[in-house]
Amino acid sequence: MRVLMFGWEFPPHIAGGLGTASYGLTRGLAAQKDVEVIFVVPKAYGDEDQSIVRLIGANTVPVAFKKVKYNYFLKPVEKIEVFSKLVPYTDPEDFWKMTRGEVADSDVLVETNQQGKVDFTGSYGATLMDEIHKYSVVAQVIASEEEFDVIHAHDWLAYPAGIAAKAVSGKPLVIHVHATDFDRSGGNVNPVVYNMEKEGMDAADKIIAVSNLTRDVIISRYNIDPDKVETVYNAVEPLHHSELDVPPRAYDDKIVTFLGRITMQKGPEYFIEAARMVLSRMPNVRFVMAGSGDMMERMMRHAAYLRITDRFHFTGFLRGNDVFTMLRMSDVYVMPSVSEPFGISPLEAMQSNVPVIISKQSGVAELLTHAVKVDFWDIEAMADAIYGILTYPALSRMFIMNGKEEVDKLKWEKAASHVRRIYTGVLKQTSYKI
């Protein structure tokens, strides 16, 4: 079985949990003897690990003058054939009307460089929507030239690419919902993003949700048939022995860590308030906020306002082994997310022999037994849990021992086996044959 998989990140170039989960699932699928994955990202850098997957960067695909046959078009359409230095434009629809005539409502025009390829930044900047659009156009070319059985698109950024590949190939589409805009925005959704998510869900033959929490949102907020949505929990990569070595400390203070994007969704302000309460009872504690995001400066000001900056540290964004170094130095890990579809970082903390405190509003709370669970807004309960774990070594050891044993059972091979069964089901359901 060959899977054409669309994502936005691939290690080592990742910005968060989406890239980690996509890579973990890909590794798990590679362990299935009859599954081969072609993983597509907008921009390939050349240093990605391709030992388990064939990686295609949309930025490396020659697309100028390609003809693609679409099921919903009356005739083949030349899609990408304008060199930017020769034909500037402001409105693709008007350009097509002037130069080619209108073939279909979904005609698009994308500029190519002198090599006949489309340039991508692969980032999340101001041109993100434009890059999502370009990605879907290149996906049509890739899908027309590759042999595969099923399409898998990770999160809303890749849904248009998955839809385009399905339109070209007629193959079934599985989308993987790692988060919805209701999670990212706290309910104040961006209508453009919501519509893209809705279109992806409607076009999909099957939807994978990372938790029952996310599954419920998909069903209730996007009006999707429950039979179409299936939960597959994330897992965690096993650690090497070198990653488990605890770095030496130059001081005796306890360390409590928040690791993630510093955004409204992750509840950083509740962590800071809990830190204030703990420090009023225990002075020998240091709190670390590891990550970056649009609320970082505001959180720095808030910590300064509370006069705890001598005990509160901001590391900025961490990647790779730096993440595990930070976790191994920690005595407690806290994830106070307001809305967390899943949350892989608590699993990484438990792997690193760190007790974890997580919000009840997280998908991973459905899965874990040996973790303290509190409401994100209950800073008193959060502070009490931190204080208890730091004060009573036996309690800490209990969470470390049982948590490590629990998380070691959460393997990507198991999640991938579940996903493979979903692939088989949609192939049978849509009458495609491998």
C-alpha cells in the first residue's frame, strides 16, 4: 500500500507538535511491512531523514507547462506556466479570462521561477495563505505523476493539497485533524480557516482525530457524520540512553517547566499565576517558560509585574535535544492548556522521568492515568499539585515510576497499525483496489 502524505513540517525543520506527530506516524507506518509513504512538504531543505520515507519538497517539483486532467474540468488545463519576471499579475481569475478564456471556476495561476518550480518559504508568515494555495496547485502535479493508493493530509494547512490530489487522482482522502481553529482561537474562529477546515472534512473519505475531545468538536462544530470520524491517539518516540542522562546542576533549586508555544491556547498566564502562589510558600524554586509565541512579551511583563522575574526564566524556542535537556533538568512539568487537542510534550516529560501536571481540557488527559489533572483555570489546584510533588519525594517517585511505565507502552507502531486499518477501510468503502 502506497500513501501520498501531505504535511507542512518534517524534522529537523519543525515548529511544534504537528511536525513531531507527523514524523512519528510516518516512522510507525514505515514499520508496517506493506506500507510505503511518500511525504510531501512545501519546502525541502535537503537535510531531512529519508531513511524511512521518500520526501518530496513542493519547491523541487518542476511544474511549468504541465498538463493535468481533472475529473471536474471539461478538458486538460495548463496550470502553471507564467514566469514572474515576464508576466506580473494581480488577479488570477482576470488573467485567465484575458489570456486563456474561462475553463472552470477553479482556474488558478501561480508564478514559477526560472527553473519552472514554485518558490516556498515553508514558514507561517504573512504569505501563509498564498503558500497553502500554491501547495495545492503543486499537489495536483505530484498526484498526476506518482503512483499511490490513498492520500493522507495533516491539518488544515495541507487539506487543500489533499483535496487537489483527490480531484486529480480519484483516490480516497484521509485527513488528520491535529487541532481545529476553535482550539487555536479560543472560539473566536477565523472564517477563512474554518471554511478550509470544513471543506477538508467534507471532502475526506475518513477523518482521524487525535482525541475524543477533538472528535466531538469535529462532529458538533463542523456538522460531520460521527461514523466518518475516528480517534487515533498520538504516541511518542522512544528515547536513547544518552537522552536520559540528567545534566549536572550548579544549584539546589527545584525546576518547574512549561514547554510549548506561548499562546492563548496553551494557558501561559495560568502557569505564571501558579508560579506566584508556589513561590510565596517555597522560595527555592525556579520556573521556566520554554518556547516562543505571540504572548511571550506580555508574559514577560506579567512576570515582572508580579515581581517573580528573579525566579522565572524564558528560554525562547527549543528544538531537538535541547527539549530533552530542559525536561531532564526539571522536577515537574506543567501543561495548563486552555484547549489542547492532544499534547505530546507531557509524554516526552514522562519519558524523561518527570512528573506531569496537565489540564483536564487536553486530549492526552483521556489517555494518561499517572498524571495530575486540573482545570486550566484552577491556579490554586495547579499550585497545590506543584507544591505537593516538590515537597514529597515519595509522591514524585510514584509518578515517575508509574508514568514511565505507562508512556513506554504508547508506541507509534500501534497508532500506525490503527491508521493502516483506516486506510484499508476507506479503500474497501470506496471500491479502490491496492
